Amino acid sequence: MRTLTACLILTLSPAAALAFPADTAKQKCEAEWAGDFEMQAYCMDQQRQGWQEVEQQRAGLDNAMSASLATSKARTCVFHFQKYMLEQASERKCNGF
């Protein structure tokens, strides 16, 4: 029964969103546009925009993969539950003789 509970908990776990790596982007933009603060600001905007677009795509993939994974885990949980029930029935039958 512990396996079934663990399966249900794992099946319902959401995917975590990642935070924009501002420090890394800032270092990149400062190195690329040393001394040109307008271009650094533009570069940061571009980095942030690109990150948001990638995150939106990743979120869509996460949702699709999570749904697929949940279906797979649910099937595994059903299998474990059926196996557990068969073992219990077998034990009762053997203990009855």
C-alpha cells in the first residue's frame, strides 16, 4: 500500500518553474557591451524576452510531459495495486487450507 501512496503523490507533483538568471545575463551583457549602458540595457531586455519565450515553450512541454508521465505512473500504480490485491487474495486462499 505504501507503493500506491507514493505513486499517487509523485503523479500529482507539479513541474517547477525556473527563475530568470539575471546575474548571468548581466555579466554577459556587460562583457559584450562594456561601457555602452544603453546597449547593456537593450541586451538585458533581449535576454529577458528570450528567457520568457523559452520558459513559455518549456511550460507547454512540461505540461505535456507531466500529463504523459502522470498517465504512465497511474498505470504503474494500478498495476501495483492489482498485484497487491492478488497477493492478499493468494495469502487468504493459502491460509484457508
